[in-house]
Amino acid sequence: MDIHAEICRAIDQYKDQAVKLSHEIHEHPEMKFEERFAAEQLTGAASAMGLEVEKGVGGLATAFRAEFGGPGPKIAILAEYDALPNGHSCGHNLIAGAALSAVAGLNAVARNLPGRIVFLGTPAEEGGGGKIILVDKGALKGVDAAMMAHPMDAEWSTMPALATRHVRLTFHGRAAHAALAPWDGFSALTAMLQTFQSVDAARLHFRDGSRIHGIITNGGQAVNIIPEKAECQFLARGKTSKYVAEMAERVIRCAQGAATATGTTVEPHLVGGYKNMINNLSIAHRYSAHTESLGVRAVEAPPDMPTGSTDMGDVSHAMPAIHPIFAISRHGDGSCHEDAFVKHADQPHAYAQMIRVAKALALTAYDLLADPELLKAAKSEFEHRHES
């Protein structure tokens, strides 16, 4: 019996159901922690396969977990399904469809699995850090390795995702009539604007590959009143969690300096963030071999490639993990978070790639169960990782 062929055959047989489900999720976009429709679709599909599904995992209403197979190691396949304000512009409907398809393929050979598969539904990747909560709550306890794949406009077996740190700043001044007695006021807005200028000046001194961006969330109360309160948010990104913490402290010092200069005060709040992605190359290379056998070449991403961030990075600090990228559009035709990508994520080409990637994930997961040397290599690499 050729287990690899059986897995791929089962995924092909499940294709119509997976594409329909992915399309339905695409047509019902839901923001972080509100993915009720998507979670119901996915848990219903898993239950229809005969899997016992636990809902509300980790205290998250839209998280779920199912486990199957025989005795041995455990490999987790993660699904994302939250959207952005402009819809599924990150293609999480395809991530969900690929994960479900991979699970369908592996479930078809469940009696012959030399270990267990964990199907984990992870809400709120877009800013909510659902995977961080699930790791902290023990949803991945006992799991030996984890994987998922993300659509983009390129094909890579790894993703050099950046660490993040959120900073929220609240400035307090003193209100005054802007025409009758502006000298009696201290402008919280002026302090905030000076903070933005100081942060912009600091960009020169941040390490290569770092990113920092901010928005004003409260610029004042009325145009004819000196603003007594102003608020903004910054997101610092860097190659390591340690360095983004330094960046966040630099932002806070900029704010404190601006407050001193304007006679105001500032309350800084650090609002969490994501860790950088530690790509397990032992697993990534096996994934790459499978995707190449399926007709597409996926090599390691350049370490200096422009990239974003993901809470899968936190999973990769807890266990060996991969987060490969698969192409559903051509470079320059629109990528993640852009309006054009919403349409790309619901095209026949995207669904064909979703099924291909599901096969590569499923075959890689099976190999981790069946090949003790591969899992041993992945764990050894993880133990010698660098988290700085």
C-alpha cells in the first residue's frame, strides 16, 4: 500500500467539498474572535469525517480541536479563518481549506498512521494573537511539530516573519478655548504630533529590516478647543522579539520627550505582540521536496525578503514549526492585505493551489510520524535554535 498515493487520492476526492467550504468562508468574512460562521463550517466538516471535535478550546469561542490516529508522535495542522475589514485580503479562507483538505487526506489512512494528527482551529491571527492564547492554554501540549501554509504572490518553503510589539500612547494636556485663551492650554495633540516626528527621525537608527508604523486614534475633541487628550498606536517590527522590545522603548522615550517639551503627560501601554518565525529547516526541506514532486518549486525565502508578522511565530518558539508560502497571484498583481487579493483568494487557480499545498502538508505530516529520523532532526534543530 502506497500511503502517500492514498493520502493524495483522498484529498482529490475531497476537493469539491473543500473548495465549497473555502468559498463560503470567503463570502462570509468575519473579524478576529468573531469567526462563528467559519468555525461552524470547519467543525461541521470535521465531524462529518467522523472526527470528535472539541469546541471553545482555550476559552476562545471560535477555536476548535480534533485529534485522530494511532499511538506515537503528534503533528498539528493549523487552520486560520479570520478576515480583515476589506474581506479575505489575506486569503485565510484558503488556509482553512488547505488544512481541512490535509486532514481529510490523513484521516483516510487513520488506521495506518504511526502517530496522531491534531487539527487545530486558530482564531484571530489578524491582531488578536489567537495562537498565543492557545499555546498558553495548553491546546498544543504534547504536540511534536506544527504546520500551516499561507497564500501570497510567491512560493517559498519558509517565511522570515518579523516579531512585533504594539505600543499605545495616551497624552493628557489641558483644555482651553482655542481663540479666547489658547495660552491657558497644553495641547495633547501637539505632543502626539511631535512624537510622530521624533519616531520618524529615529528610523535612521533602527536596524536593517525593521519597520515601524503608527496611526492617530484620537486627535482631539473639537477643533476650537485645545486638545486635552490624544491617543495613537505604533507597531514596531524587527527580526527578533528582543530587538522589537528595544524599538518599543525608543518610541516611548520619544513620547516622553514630546510630553516634556509641550507641558503634557503621556501614559504608555505595551499591548503585546508576536514573536519572530523560527523556520524549522528539517521540516521545510521535506515540505519542499513534496511540493516539487507536485510540480512546483518552493525554496527557502531570502532572509532579507520584505515580510510581515504572524502569531505562528509564537508557535515556532514552542515547537518545531513551518509556515510555507504559496502563490495564488503573480508578483505585482496584488498581495496580502490589498483589495485585489480578496478576488485572488476566490479564484479557480487559488483553489487548485490550495489542494496542491494540502497534499504537501499532509505528506510532510505523515513523514514526521513515519520517519523517526526526520522528527529527531527537527527536534534537534529546534533545541539548538536562536531566539534572541
